[in-house]
Amino acid sequence: MAKLGILLTAGPFQFENWETAVNIADAALDKGHEVEMFFYLDGIYNPNRHQTFPDLPTLPKDRFAKLVERGAKPIACGVCVRARGQKGEDYIDGVPVGGLPDFAQILSDVDQLVTL
């Protein structure tokens, strides 16, 4: 079993990088691999519990919540969170606010890193 890391830097409504990240994570989990994620820069908006978007039946936060339920281990960058006026309670359950040392640990733990 391998461990996959995903660094997500784009916001949920700028590009479809979030969906690619979720699909890769789902595929890895389906094969029994571990998944660790780090939300960085505008990527911290992806697991925000206050997301709304007209006519979108499934929001990015919902897809990330399912990944957490399946065992993925995401972390949001604390500096990025504070710089954008967010707080830890703004995130879905299972997404702690951490820091760059957490990302460094992810880098040392994973077999492969995907950057989106």
C-alpha cells in the first residue's frame, strides 16, 4: 500500500483542480492507498463549510467531506487561513488547520506528491 500526497493551491470556483484532486484521491482510496492532503494558498477555500453556489447539487466541501469519511487526512495551511480572514471553525469536520511543518511531514511521509 502506498501513500499519496496532494497539494491543492487553487480555489474551488476558479478551476476544476479541486475535482481532479478529489477524483485522484478517490481512486487511490479505492485501491487501498493512504491519502494525505494539504490545502495551500486559495486551496484553503475548498473545504470551507460555508460554501454555497447556485445550481450546484454537490459542492466541493461535500466531496472533501466524503474523502475524510473514507480516511483521507487533509490539513489546511494556517498562515493561508488567517491571511484570508478564515478560522478553524470555518472548515468541515476532519480538516484541521496546521502549518508548513505539517506539509513538510506530508512530504517526508508520502511516496508520491500530486500538485494542483
